[in-house]
Amino acid sequence: MFRPVSLLLACLALGLAGCATAPPEGAHAPNAPPAWTATNTVARPTPPVAPKYTLPPSTNVNHPAIQFNPLPATVVKSTPPAPVTTWSSLSRWAVAHQTGMPHRLTTSPVVSYAIGSSRGVLIVTIGSRDATWNGTAMHLGFAPEMVDDQVFVHGMDLAKNFEPLLCETPSLPKTNRIIVLDPGHGGREPGTISVLDGQPEKTFTLDWARRLAPLLEAKGWRVILTRTNDTEMAVTNRAIFSVAHHADLFISLHFNSSAPDRKQSGLETYCLTPTGMPSTLTRGYPDLWYQNYPVNAFDAESLQLAFRVHHAILRTTGAEDRGVCRARFMGVLRGQRCPAVLIEGGYLSNPNEARQIENAAYRQKLAVAVAAALP
């Protein structure tokens, strides 16, 4: 993945501006996908590759009268096509949205472009879904393409990634603010298990939430925990709990696993996949693009929240950046009626990270970082 250094980002900003196998977590509604922790397998799906679109050699792609025919959606067996199938010139989009123009950064070994606004710099790589926002890793729905030396981006990415980050001012509630913290697992659902000594994830997520709550309360938030002790709660009930308490934000706290692989490490932050876009990963579960959930009404706000907390934790802990990701199978997020994210604070299957996670001082760092992200 292409990851620019901070100095390069600073210069660009100025120039461009204008968990492991565990018992299912609670009961599920009929036809609901399995719980978040039902498998160890982390399988990043092979994204559908849109056919390349070629204009006649004489076409002036910059002429405002040119109307581009949309690229047809690639139909993958058992997967419905995305409802939005249009591709747009990124240069045209930049003019229409008054951002900086796309600027080529590298040509070898990959071709990458940066586009900036007063809010930051987004860097994309041609032919890859991997991207960065202000130096933090993220994942697009579709890989950008080159058409006659112009960068073309899928309409879903423009609407659900580029606009929220480059064009929209992040907003958080300022008064009567309610945040629901969700310590993952509990009771008979231990979550993943530490490779060091067998301690369960549920213990560490609850401690993280208890440390975070007073820090947020000191900043004026009303904080409500989905569980305050070693209690079992179904995934769907966590969403119902959040809605019943009129949450303005929802954050679910977890730790990860790739057992039996002990090498994977780092931080991931998730929000639900927008309707019409493929997920970053599926863990083998169906990824039905046409599905729309209540939390999809807050796609932009959830993405902005995910970047706030993800960047803050990276800065505080120095953890490996595995990116802001999208997934559709997380039942705890789907029923939310407010911006909602799920944080995977490290790998309990990695001995080094497990040692950190088991350290109370490190869990305090995680709490301080999340609190710092929320004014």
C-alpha cells in the first residue's frame, strides 16, 4: 500500500487546497448473518473489476458538453450489481466541488494521485482500492481507473468517500450529548482469547470502556455503557439499547485475532458498508450490496467519526495502521440510528500486542486517545 510521509502530506495540503473463533454473540434475528466473532478467517474479498472504458482517440475529455456513458456494473455470481454504476472524471468532479485538482505523485512502481481541500489530502492509487486520507490508511469501494490520461472514480466512492472527507465539515453534537460505549462480548461470550495466558477479550473491552467513560464525562458527554459488568447481551439488543437511549454516537470496543497466525498486528476501525458498495472484507459472509440498514443514513458521519478515533489512537499508541474499513456483517452497527463505529484495538493473537493490551497503562492510552478524538 502506498503510504506517504507526513512531510509530503503537509506540502500537498498547501499546494492542493482550493476477533477469533468464539460462541456467537447472542441470539440473532432470522436470516441475520453470524456474529462478528464467529470465525478466525479474515478474507479480503476480490473486488469486482469494472471493465475499462475507452473513449475515441479524438474525444476531448475536458469539453463540458461531453456526456460519458456509465461503465456497466460487473455482475459477480450470486452478488447483485451496485445500484450506482457511473464513473466520473476526478478532474471534473474537483471543479464542480471546488477542491484542488488531482495531482500526480508517482508513476513507478504504481501510479498515484493526490487531491486536496482545506480539510486534507486524499491519495489514491490507480488500479487499487487502497488509499490514504491525511496519511491514514483507508479502502475505497472500487479501484480508480485511467481513461485517456484522466483519473476516473466510481460514483459510489465520490459520494461516500471523497465528498464526506474533502467537502463536508465534520460535525458532532454540542449540547445534551449522549454516547453509548459498547464493550464487546461478556458473560458466556468471551470473545477472542489472549495468546499469552488465555485471558478473554471481554475483560479488556470492559476495562477500556470503564476508563473511557469518565474522560468523556469530563468533556460534557453523557456516557452510557451497554454493559457495566460481565453480562451477556445479544448483538441486536446492543443496537436496540443504543436507540432506546437516544444515542448521538455509538462506539463498540473490541480486540482482534488472526489465530493461529501470530504475526498480524495493528489497529482497524470499522463503519458499516454503504448500500451499493462492496465491503473491505467479508470473513466469508454474504456481502449483499443492495441491503440498506438504518445506520446507512449516517454513512458520512460514521466515516468521519471512524477517522477521528482511528487517527487519534494511531498517534497515541504508535500502532500499525490497518486502516479505516467497511464491513456489512457487523450486527452491532446495522441497527444504529446515529453515527456508529467499531474499533479493533489490537491483536490478542499477536504476543507483542497481547502483552500491551494486558497492560492497564496501555488500555488507559487507548481510552485517552478515543476521548481526545471527541471534543
